[in-house]
Amino acid sequence: MVVNFETLVNEALQLSLEDQARLVTRIVTAMSRQHDESPLEDIEPLTDEEITEMLRPEPMTGAEIVAAGLTGGWADLGIADGAEWVQEQRFSRRSSIISRG
């Protein structure tokens, strides 16, 4: 089955943020596996036009922002105190490094 790249991208952008993240993770994982099987030299570099297109901003309307779940703040993430959360992250990373080393 052949799918038009632009159609595929447009449909992927209609997914929820969670599903977009899952999609990106699956693609990166698949690419990583393929990389293990073939060298990077086989990958064609992007053209200037492709880079320009990828960097072109696509503004969203307010309704699209809300629909995509891009609103909220610390409280929406279950974080009552930002400074405390940062300290917990640092502690978690240090513990992880210590346990590996």
C-alpha cells in the first residue's frame, strides 16, 4: 500500500499529543533498528527546500490549541510546587546514575 507522505503527515498531526508521542517513539525505534542493519551513509541528506519546509511554522488557532491539549500549567501536570518537582527530578537522576555506576 502506497501512502502519500503529505497525507500521512497531515493525519498524524490530527492525533492527540499522546498518540503523536507514541508514533514518534515507534518511528525512532524502527529507525534505530534499521540503522543497526544499514549504515547511515545510505541515507540521503535533506535538501535546502526540505529543511525550509520542515522549519516553516504552522500556527494553530485557539480552538486547535485547546483541542490538542496544549493548555494548562504545573497543576495540570499534577505538580503543586515547581521547585519541589525540580529537586525530585535531580534526586531521581542522581539515584539512577549511582545505581548504574
